[in-house]
Amino acid sequence: MQEKRSEDLKKLEEFLKDNGMSLTFSSAEENYIDYHNDEIVIATHQSHKHIIYTILHEIGHYFLDTHFAEDSKTTTVIEEVLAWDRGYDIGQTLRIDIDDEVWNELMKNSIKEYIEQ
């Protein structure tokens, strides 16, 4: 199982490299994209499965074509949903084994945080 996880991480790192991006792990609490440096920063406090899924989600953000004229809670939630959807599709393309139950729970909880802000 650990071997499969490492394989998934290697696929993601290669995908990022092929797209001119890098991946950095951080002890900080937040996951984010540094658009200036084309870098995805991932918090290490998460489980390995969540790390893989979070990387996919952040890649989804990076490749979103959606740009709203206004920045509001509604547009933020829409962008979050679209990023999760795009990340899932990228994971499928890269043949990363996604546990739909875990993915959906992480997605739901992440989006809920934006709604409750």
C-alpha cells in the first residue's frame, strides 16, 4: 500500500514538473498555490491520502479557466467545487487510485469551511 502511495506522489510530481510547476511540503497549516513561483505548497500534517487528494485539488485550481468579475463567498465556493472536480479528473487521467468515499468527505469538509467563513 505504501508503494502505491509513493507511486501516486511520483506521478503528481512528474505531472507538475511537466507543467512547469513544483511541489513543496510545509509544516504550516495551509495548502495553497504560489502563483508567482508556480509552486503548490502542501501541509504535512495531513494523512498521505489527503496529501495526494489535496495536491490534486490545488492542481485543479491552477488549471481552472473560471474568472469571476466579483470576488464573493458564492464565487469562492463555486471555484472550490470546480477545483475539486478538475482535480478529480486529473487524478483519473493520471491513473491515481481515488477512494471516492474519502475524496467526497474531504471535499465536503473543505467546502463547508468556506461556506461557514
